[in-house]
Amino acid sequence: LAAVLSLAACGSKNNDSKDTGNEAGMEKSAMKGVQQMQASTMSDTLKWRGSIYTYSISRTPDMSRPIVTDEQGRRFADNRIEVALYRNGDADTVFKSTFYKSSFESYLTSDFRKGGVLEGLVFDKVTPAGVQFAVSICFPQSDLYIPLLVIVSADGKVSIQKDSTMDADSPDDMGD
């Protein structure tokens, strides 16, 4: 009971509107026995192509997605992540989309398709190709994950690829 109350209290802290709070309340009551990550929202600015851009990222547990069950029988809600990129404040929308684990399905092994969740998406860096975000699909409560990149071009087109920089930056590769 203490864990459920703690989870409900944490989830209500990050809700910005009454609608979100009501929706989150309904999800909590329907989620008996299902663990979920805390909802989070963040935004920041960056300079790209001579302009100031704002991005926002919002992760929300999504009970409409299939529930993931681990080897111990624990059940976990998957997440949806909404990403927006604006030029000149909120005046010009470059990109706005919602991502799910299924958005990255072709990059996942069958084990991660079945037992992984969309853990997070964060701003990584600006490259000549566009604004790069790092994505993580993981097994819940473990260090096992598949790192991916989402790159948004100046015209709002998206490309997805596996993130191989971790391999390239490992100590074994230094000095080669």
C-alpha cells in the first residue's frame, strides 16, 4: 500500500494541467500490480543554423500499450514520448511527434520487442545532419538496453539509426 501511495504521489507532482492529472488518476486506478516510470517533461534551447530553437520532451506511462512482463512475473507499463522542436520560440514548428517502442521495432531484437520498454529520449547534440536525440529501449529495472538515435533535419524529416558511438568510444578502441 505504501508503494502505491508513493507512486501516486510522485506521478501527480509532474502534471501540468487538470486534464493530465485526471488522466493520470484514472491510469493509477487501472494499474494495480503494474509498475510504471515517473512521467517527466523537460525543455531547453539550442542554437542551430543561426537561429535559436526550443525542444521539449515529455515521457508518459501509456496503459494503452501492451504491458511488459519480466522473467519474475513483474508487470511494467510502456511509455510514450512526445518530442517537439520549434524555431524562434514556439512561433515555427519544425517537428512534433509521439514515439512508442513500436516506432523503433525494426531496430529491436525479438527479446526487446517482447520484454523491453521505451525508457527515454534526450537531446544529444547538433550535427550537420540535424538535431540528434538519444533513445533508449531497455529491459525494465536493468542495465540492458538498445541505444538508438533520432535525427531531425532542418525540414522536419526524421531518421532513426543504431547508436554505435558507445562501441567507438570504449577504452579498448582508444589509440587504435
